[in-house]
Amino acid sequence: MTAETTASPDLEDLIPIAVVIAAGCEPCAEKMVRRALGQGSTPKDIRKTLGLVAHMQNLDCLAENVGRAALARMEKPLAAGKRTLESELSQVGV
């Protein structure tokens, strides 16, 4: 298989973070951040994923097509993901 046909383990763990945040699920965001860390995703990659989601929330075209209410529902799960990452890292002394 080529790199084009297989997703790296990092993507398999990072994409679910974005999906559950977009779905508006706080507990799921916490769970997916913990899962990604447990599967070996780096804190840097998780932060980048959370940052990309936050950036996309601010895109006017997304707000027009998805709706501002849908994007607003992403706030709490996004904050939960960030909080969970920092909490998990502080527990291991990173």
C-alpha cells in the first residue's frame, strides 16, 4: 500500500477530535483527546488539530453554509479538548 491509500495512525487519532467537536460533544472531545494521546499522537499535533478547528470556526464561508449556531455549539467541546490536553500533560509533567 502507498501512503496515499493508508492514513497514518496520527490522522486516525486526530480526525476524530475534529469530528466530535464539530458535532458539539464535550465528553467525546475529552475522550478523543485522551485516546489520541494514548495512541501516541504528540501534544503538538493535538494542539494543531484544535487550532485548525478553532480557525475554521472563524471562516465566514463556513458560518454562511453551516450556520453560526452550529459553529457556536463547537465552543464548549473545543474548550473541553484544550482543557483535557493541558490536564493530561500536567499529570505526566510535560
